[in-house]
Amino acid sequence: MRRLAVLSLHTSPLAQPGQGDSGGMNVYVREMVSALAQAGVQADVFTRRWADGPEIVEVEPGFRVVHIEAGPLDSAKEQLPDVVEVFAAGVRAHLTARRDVDALHANYWLSGVAGHQLKHELGLPLVSTFHTLARAKAETGDPEPQRRVRAEAAVIGCSDAIVANGVAEVDQLVRLYGADPQRIEIVAPAVDHAFFSPGDRVGARQALAHLKLEDGPVLLFVGRIQPLKGLDVAVRALAALERPDATLVIVGGSSGVDGGAEVERIHHLAADLGMAEQLRFIEPVSHHLLSTYYRAADVVLVPSRSESFGLVALEAAACGTPVVAADVGGLRTLVEHGRTGFLVEGRDPAMFAARAGQILRSPGLAAEFSERAARRAQRYTWSTAAARLRRIYSDITARALVDCR
């Protein structure tokens, strides 16, 4: 591999995760490309310009971010399908000028559409990682526009390799889109163990003294505030716990067109339940600082309606904090039910509260979960993921391209 072109149209690895449309995918692209650079694969990440600044940012040797002009800076994600062709043209201009790129790796369906077009125009192999799938979201009550469904099906049919986060996503790709299993490769995301590792809970709470966590139980929710992530379930679970000394810490900002309304709805819900004084809202923080919040918590709640992977659950596990998560998608792989945490079927807050209460009432069980979770999280390293991707790139550049025309 001389150079890899990574497409991340709608979200930049330089953006702050936890607000707007920035989340786990930002972390994934940033950490994965960094690991690839350290493994000897030079990569340019092409993203839509979203703020003022230089056209090209040198993140580290072998890792650059290239900003492409495609629509107004403040465009909402829902408007971005209309600028895909402009984005693709901007990327094409860069790739044509350099002439040293050997493969494309598209992240999310919008980048997949651009990558599909560039594959045929430049004769380059295409690797696709979807992160979420429209038909999978529809199964859990979050339908997406048919435009996205059709686009995903087309990209899946023409990708030379499809990277899935785990076995759950493989099943979705095959069952919902008829993907060729021989072209699907499992490459799990990972966690930076230099930042996310077990630590002293008392010390972590002292570092967060401004939150006034005191000595009571601390539940933690990390993520963008949007209906899909299920923060309302976490708030109702806190109420069902019936622990006046418990606190729910919420780290994240509003996301998407419904994000502002969802934040307002959560505040009203907390007030109606008499829980407002037990909530702590924290604006998104630098990614590596999240470890302090994980260590300070007794339990991390992940009540998402769908998750292709669930990076929050992995980061919590790496810090030795038990997780109570929805029994969906990649969370089924990350949380070993009854050994590192609990999985909850359905969306009943009382069940989340019961499982969280079980951990809070039993320090011995919590310690066992903590030790097993941290040990299990050691399997997930970015260097391992990068090595697998490097092999995939090598394979697809040595064989004939998939032709969907």
C-alpha cells in the first residue's frame, strides 16, 4: 500500500465526539487511521469542511485530514445527501493530482455513495464500513428514508470488501441486504488502553468534585442526546431505582434535528419524576477525559435502541466499570451477560433499574464484573484492528474488482 483514501463525509476525526453528529464513528476513524499510520499505511481522511481552518491538517506522520468544500459549513446531516457528488468531485481532484492512492475506505452510507462513484471513475478497490444500517434501524422503530436504503444496497453490492464490527452486523448485512458473506470481514473497533484502564473510584470522584457526587451510587450515560440512544430510559431507570442518594451523570450534547427537543424532553421528564436534582448534565469532553467519568461510576447504562458496536460499553469495560446495556446489536458481543454486566431485553426502565440495583447491592458481584470486564476488554486493541485492515487492503488490491455494472 502506498496510500489509502479514507472517506468520512459527514463527520470529521478532528471534531469533538458527543455533540452534533460526532460520536463513536469520529473516534473510530481517528484511532483506526492513527493505528494504520503506525503500521506503515499512509492515509488521507477526506471529510466535508465543517469549520474554518486549513485545507489539510497533518495529524501525525502518515495521517492527514483533507477538508473538501461541499455545502455550507453548518449544513445538517439530513441535507448532506445533496452534496455527495460535490464531495466526490473534490476528493477525485485530490486523488487525480496525487496518483498514489491504492484503495478507498468509505465510512457510513454517505461516504459509501461517494466511494462507489470514485471506484468506477478511478478504478480503485472499495472497502465499506457502514457503522449503522437503515434496515437494521427500521427493525427497532427508527425508519430511514428509502434513498438511504437503496444507496446502502448499491454500495454493498459493489464493495470489494465490507468491514463489519461483529457477528451481529454480519447477520444484518446478509439477512437484510443479501450481502456476499465471502466479502465481509469482521474487524472490531478497539479502545486505547493507555487512557481507558481501571483506576481508583475515590480519586476519580475527587477529580469530579464539582459534580458533588458524594458517596452515593453513580450511574453514567455517555453519548449524543437523541431518541435512538435512549436517555429517557436511563432517567426512568434512576427513578425506578428508588435511591434518593443516587446520581445519574449524563455526558453528551444534543444531536440531529430532534436533539434540542430531546434535551428539553429529558429535562421535563426528570422534573415530572422528581429526579432533576439527581441528574448531572455534562457537555461533551475530550475523549481521553471520559476515563475519569467511567472510573467514577458504579454502573454505566447503555439503553440504545440499536448499536452496531457500542464503543461506550467497551470503554467502560476497559475501565473496569460494569455495564447494563440493551440486548441489541454489538452490545451482545461486548457485554457478557451475568459475567461482565447485564443485557436487558426490551426497554422497560424497571428492568434496567433492577439490574443496576443488583450490582449496587453486591460489592462482591461488582468487583467480579469489574475484573472480568477489564480483562475481556484487553482483547480489543487498535494495533490488532489495523493489522487486519492492512491484510484486507493487500488482498483487494491484488484481485479483480467487483463490478456491479
